[in-house]
Amino acid sequence: MLGRTEGIVLRSRPLGEADLIVEYLTRDFGIRPAFAKSPRKIKSRFGGSLEPFTHARISLLGREDANLPRLTQSDIIRPFQILRENSGGFVQACGLAGLVLKLLPERETAGAAGTFELLLWGLDGLEKQPGSAFVPLVFKLRVLALAGYAPSLNGCARCGRQSEIFCFYPRDGAILCENCKKDGPAIKISAALKGLHKSLSEFPLDKLARIKPGEALLSELRAFVDMHFREGANIALKPARPV
Ligand SMILES: [Zn+2]
């Protein structure tokens, strides 16, 4: 018996003539695909609540270990319709949902509530500011940490010292100072970048707008997060599931 929770529609796919499999990020049960009976028929009781990114109060019926619980109720809390109708914002939102699907194993409840809040924050930010470069970057940085892939940036991983410049080794997920640096793929990061990464990782979501980094530092951070994602975290990511 799963019961009631809040869910955000990550994606859906048709099943047979009139049914739908809706993949949710739920606050309480993690990522859960659910079976929706006949939502594609006219006058479905689900209305528009199964559209991508809809935030809804839902009821799932089935055993805790059920592969495909049944969706019995879905009431819209926030439709994110404006976001869906903006093509650029929609593509960006698909990117956030794709990261969640890639990083959070299905049915994993640890970190689910935090990821849920983060996704709501991201969708809200993209609806208000479609095209924002800041929102997807912060989302990526924080969802990596929630999934257990936070880089270790506290100090040199070998001698523990602080320094103005570090080399980040994505395959180790750690930094080394100028004295300890070694061969291998690495990216230089400054103390300022390290500070920005810390602030963006730790600030409460509703206060993130107060951080206004300069464009140069922001693109430095983007390069760093992308490299960490591509060459570090990506190694251990769960294999993609067929849609
Ligand atoms: Zn060192």
C-alpha cells in the first residue's frame, strides 16, 4: 500500500490504446512509474494533471515493491503550464528531469525529498526565467551532491592545505594544491570558485537568488561542474533504462 504523496511528472509513455505509464518523482517514494488507466480518453478524471512537470497530489495503489502501482487520484497543485508552453523553458525542464532520472535510482527514498524540493525550485526558476543559465547550473551541482557525487573541495586531498589555486581531478572527485599536483586530467580552480561552489551548494534554496556571481566566475563554475559530471560522476551512474 503506497498511499498519498506529492509527485512531479518526469515523463510518460503510452500503453496500449488508451492507457499511460507516468513516471513520477515523488516526495515520499522516490522515482515511481505508475499505471494510469484510460487518461487518454475524453473526460478522463485525471484532466490535465498528467502533463510533463505537473506538480500534483497523487494516490498510488499497490504493494510497496510493486513494479507499477496504479494511479488512483491526481489533483494539480501547480501545473507549470507556462513553462511547458515556452519551448526553450520546456527543453531546459526536460534536462532537469533527465538528470533526476539518470542520478536517482528508481524507488530510492534516501534523498528523494531533497531532490523533489530541488526540482520544484528548478521548475519554478525556469518558469519565471526561461533561458536562465543559473538555474540549470545550480540544479546540476546540487542534484549531483544529493545523489552522492559531491566533489571534495575542502582542501588539498594529500596535504590538507588551503591554497589560492587548486587542481581538480574529476576521477578522484578531489583537489590537490600546487605542491602536490600530479599527472592526469585536471582543471584548475581558484579559491573564489571553490567559495562560490560552497555557497551554491549550501545556501537554502529560497535564498539562492541573493548570490550574484560575475559572468566569468559563473562560466568557470560551469566548466568545472560539467567536467566533474562527465568524467567523474558519470563513471558510476546507473545504466539508462529503455523508455
Ligand atoms: Zn597539497
